[in-house]
Amino acid sequence: MSIYLGNLSIEDIEKRTGITLTDEHRRYMNEHRQMEVNSTPIKEGFWHGFDIPFMIMTSDKETAKEYVDMLSAYDWSKSKEPLRIGY
């Protein structure tokens, strides 16, 4: 059994990583953020940010790949801490 805690916003993720997203990426992620995941699964195409473990959880493999591709545009070598992306 896995336990995931937290409900991180994009701003929270930016603060923890030190990475600043473009306005376009921030807007897209805000439109596809699912805040409630306790009683419902993540909807297709959406994501949820967890604090513990520090990660973006998506609905499916294709959505996870979309976020990996989008976030790969940034210099993660300067990130304060690693961010995982899963589904």
C-alpha cells in the first residue's frame, strides 16, 4: 500500500524546485490540475501534486509523458530537489 500526502500548487512546485515555468506552461498546468484525489481517481489528462513523495501524479502514461516532455525544457541540474512524475 502506498501513501501519498499533500496538494501542491504550481507555485509550491516552483518554490521547491527553484524552476520558474513559462506563463504558457503555468496556465496549461493550472487548467489541468485536479485538486481532489482522496475519493476520486485522477481524471484523464489531469495531474495532482503531492508533497510526500514530491511528485506530479497523472492519470495515465500518455499524460505523464506529456509532462515529462514539457518539463524537460527546463534546466533541472539547478533544481533544489528532484521532482518525480508518475501515473
